[in-house]
Amino acid sequence: MSAVPELSGVDLARQSLLAAREAAKKNGAQTKKSKRRTGTAVRRDGREPLGLRVAITMLMTERGLVAPAAGGSVQAQWEVILAAAAPELAGHVQAVKFDADTGRLDVVPDAPAYGTKVRWSAPKLIAAANEQVPDARVRILHVPSRSAPPQRPPWRGRRPCPPRR
């Protein structure tokens, strides 16, 4: 006895789809796949689809609105950063320069002892700066060493005599 399993569900749908395709081929229908669109649509009137970020940047440029620079924000908020990370340094250390490309923040202490304290607190200060000003990306805190006072020449203000010939 040969038992033919009854089709149901997905198998029945697959078989009916194949039968429909064969019937369409017999009647002369062609199967045409649609072309996939590649690239962006360029309209003749100059209106092109833009991303939201590009559109907002163009709008700000057209209206003369400029976002504050990250370096200026770090320097402007330096006292807040100091108060959050190392309150004992507030008023004794000034931020003088920030290079956004390298992430280097130059600070100048009032005294060498404060410079040492800044060097010890550098990881906390960098973390606080990046938290207060997220776009800054401070990576290095540079504290210039105090150079020795300028040396006077050994001749004490007089010019040395020209060499004898």
C-alpha cells in the first residue's frame, strides 16, 4: 500500500506557487526582476537628500551660528573642572592652551609645588575635563617645568674684548 502524504502549510504554498509560475510561462508571461537602486537620487532642481547632521550644519552656517570650540570650552570651564577634581588647586592653576588635534591641555601653576600636585592629579583632572566638556577629548595634561632664572653672562654686563690676532 502506497501512502501519499497530504501536503499542508508551507509545502502546499510552495507547490501552488510552482504551478502558477508554470501556467504563466505557458501563457507567455515574462518574469522580470526590478533593478535595484544604487547611489543617491540627484534631482534636477538642486535639491538632494541630506542627512540630518549635514542639514543642521548647513543651516547653522547659513544663519551665522557657530558652535563653541572645544578648546575654548575647556579653558572657560577650567575652574569648574578644578573644583570637581582637585578643589585645593582652585585659583592656583590656570589653563593657557588647548590643542584639539592632539588633546593636549597646557596648564601653568602659580608655584612649583602646585605643579607637582597637578602632575599627581592629572588622571583625575583629565577625566573631569572630559566629563565636563564631552567634545574636548583631553588626553594629555602638560605642566611646563619651571626654568631656572636667566643667567647673566660671566663678564657682568661688559662685552668681552675681541680676540687678539
